[in-house]
Amino acid sequence: MVILAWVSLFFGFVGLMILDGQTFSHAIMGIFCGTVAIGSGLACARKDHADGGRRWGGWGTAFLGLGLAVFCIIQLPSSYRFQEKFNIRSREFNGRHRTNPTADYHALGFGDATEAKTLFDTYKQVFTAQISEDFWDETTPHKYSFHHFTASVIKSYKGDWKLGGNVFN
């Protein structure tokens, strides 16, 4: 039981140190881990008391779990507001920095942006993919052979392709 309490304390405190902007979610996780640490610590302390021992491992982990849970409960209102603002700013940033095919014209083999724009306007789907496997059909000489591949979408410039979507041919 002490190991469960220490593991939950570890994940509870480490979750609060992750800097990904999701402070409310990490505070909820900290409350859950603190509650598990309290329950495991009290169960261990009860077992130690029943054995006649005076070890403080159970009470110590329960006390640390209580501290974690109280800290996370106090942090909840401000972390909710911070996470909401962070998510709004993140959506706005991603909206402003959508992939633009004319910005990558050199990487795609075009001489200038106007050439890329006129070509991309004629297509419905424009994306960049990374090929993971490919093979050719074996045919007889002087006949066309087909090239088959499996790829994942890396960037989607235009159309319905999602990042990581599989492309088969």
C-alpha cells in the first residue's frame, strides 16, 4: 500500500510540473492522486497500528497526499481560467499559422510563389505525405508496371486530408 501511495504522490506532483498549459486538468489529476495517497497511507497506518508498530510511513504519505489534494483544490479556480485563456490563444495562433502552400514553394520545387499559387488553385487536394512502404508490380518487359505505396499526410494545404491520415495507392 505504501508503494501505491508513493507512486500516486509522484504522478500527482509531476503532473503539476508539466508545462503544457493544461493546468486545470493537471490539478484534477493531482486531486485524484492525492486522494489515492491519502487512502493508501491511512490503510497502511491502520495495518501498522494493528501490528503494534509505530512506523510513520502510512501517516506521512497520507499527510503528503492531503497536502497535494488541498493545494490542487486551492489552485482549481485560477487554473481553470488560465487553461481557458491558453486554449483560446492556442486556437488563435493555430488559425493564424495554418499551412500555406505558397510559403513552401521552394521546398515543393517551384521557382516563385505565383507559380505555386496558380498551380494549387487548379487542384482540389494538395498535401505533403511521407511514404512508409512502396513496391512495384512485377510485369513482363515492355509493359507498364504499377507502383504501390503507403504514406502518411505530413501537411495538408488544401482539401479534406487530416494530419497523419493514411494514403494508399
